[in-house]
Amino acid sequence: EIPLRLVGSEMCIRDSVNSVANSMQQLQDEANTEIKSCVEMINAYAEKIVSLNRQISTIEAYGDTANDLRDQRSLLIDELSEYCNVETLEKEPADGVGDTQFYVYVNGNVLVDTFNTNQLVVTQKETYSNMGDIPGCYDIKWADGSSFAIHSASLGGKLQALFEMRDGNNDTIVDGLVQGYDEATKTLTVTNTN
């Protein structure tokens, strides 16, 4: 329930607001579940990219070019970019000795470092952003312990959209005093707002 201080007998307003709040919490729960699914998909793509990197390295160690595998990797990168903005970097070995390094970056951090992944980890938030938040909202961090900026404007893709849908008001809690409701104009009058 959203706590409101009502003036007079405006209980129908409270019931309407609480009904909307319950619907919003259901949407928040669905977005929260989708966030976890997105993280699982991002990690799965990272593992597939690492597997392709190994195959590419094996083939190219003998002087061949693994064009088909490189195309598969590019396709995976494109699919991954639906979930979040990604950047890639390929570095040839110094003096031509060793494996070509291939990096995938998400939100400024390394997701794939050639043959290794730094996976995303879903945890439950310790504090609520808003009074009406559902319990168990997810937060994300990197497996190496680094923080993950879930509200970064550069995150992009489905993941950013889900965080914006779930957290919506950027940690601003609305408070005020309901003065009245005009049924004819469908206008709610609120004073002493923040």
C-alpha cells in the first residue's frame, strides 16, 4: 500500500491508488524476473564467445583463417547487443607470438577476456529505492567483485529498459497530502509534495 494522508472521506481515492500500486508492484516483479533472465542470457553468450575464441585460436595457430567461426562470433556479439551495449577489441599478439586477444566490454568492464569470462552475478538489493518496492529486487555485480552501474545511461539494450521500468523514478519517493478529487475532471489535488 502507498501511505497517503487523506482529508475527509476520500477513501475511494486511497482504494484507487492502492489498486494502481498493486498493479505497479506486479509489473515491477515481472521486470525484476526479466532482469535475472537477461543476466543469465548475457552470461550464456559470454561462454559461447569464449568457446568460439578457443576454436578460432586452435585453427589460426596453424596459419589458417577461421572465417566461419569469426562470423559466428560476430553474430553472437550482435545478439548480445540486444541485451546491453557491447564493445569489442581484438589485439594481435606482440611480435606475432601467442594467441590473438579478444575482449568484450559491457558497461565499461570486461565480460570476455579471450578464454575467460567475468560473469555478471545477480544479488538481492539490501535497500529499497522506493517505499513501494517489492521485496527481493535484484542488483547486479561482476563476479570479480566490481560494482555494476545498473542505472548507467550507457548500459543500453533490454537490460537498461528493464531497470528503468522496474526502478522508474530514479530513487525519488513522492510524498504529499491529498486534498481532494474532482470526479468530473478526474483531477487529484495533492499539496505539501516534495
